[in-house]
Amino acid sequence: MEHYRRQMTLSASPAVVYQALATQQGVRNWWTRNCEVAEVVGGRAVFRFDTCWKVMRIAQLLPQQEVVWQCIDANLDVAGLTTGNEWVGTRIVFRLAPAGGGKTRLAFEHQGLTPDLQCFGICQDGWHLFLGSLQAYVDTGSGQPFGAAAATDAATEPMAHA
């Protein structure tokens, strides 16, 4: 089955995009404020969204080229889902390439996030919103991460589950 993929052109350089993906400060500015992110291969990253959380092992860090996280634990506490750990074993891959003019081509894949998972629709919508937040953050310096003070509950609810 086909897993979730998205390609985007970002106005920022690969170095800027890499920092947004590979550092705790960067991730806090586009995905969730409540996270701890190791900045070494083999380290852990924990991402919290109220009662939902994901634990990742940092599988790959290639400066200005690629960031890969392997999900090792998760709790998707979402009404209607009977399985809260569907992310376990999935891989999140960010591939970066120069796109000319100081821009970056981002190829994103959530390997294992397939339509046969209960959480697919919720997570697909969440990734769409959070990748938009990543784009806003690297392009303008201001993303819309979960837990940002200016966010409203209505605006963050669907995003909390990606």
C-alpha cells in the first residue's frame, strides 16, 4: 500500500530547513512546543500533543540532505480509534535538495502510514497542516506548532494527531 508522501519547495536554504528538522529548537517552532529532540543518530525524540505522544529514534542525520526518525512508541489518544500505537514501526523521512535560488526541495514520506491504518485520515490531515507550518517557519520565521500561545483549540485539534 502507498504511504503518505508530499513534496514541497521551500523558500529557505537546505541548511535552514535542516536546522528546523534536526534540532529541538527548530522542531518546537513548527510541530509541537512540547518536545525533547536528541541531535545525534541513535538518540531519542519525544513529541507530545496533550494526551497524544510519539517517541522516535533518530535513525539518520545527513546535514542539509536528510533526517529520518523511526517510531518506537506512540499513543494516539483520539476518539474513534481503537488502536493508539499504529505509528510504532513507521519511519518519517525528510529528504532535502537544493532547488536553485537558495530554495529547498523537500520530499517527505511517512513510511508505513498507509490507508489501511485507522489513523490514516487524521494523520494525513495533520501532516498536511504541520508541513504547512514547517514551510511557514522556514520561509517567514513563524510556524504554527501545536501548543503555540496564539493557536486556538479549534485550530490545533486536527493537527494534534499527526
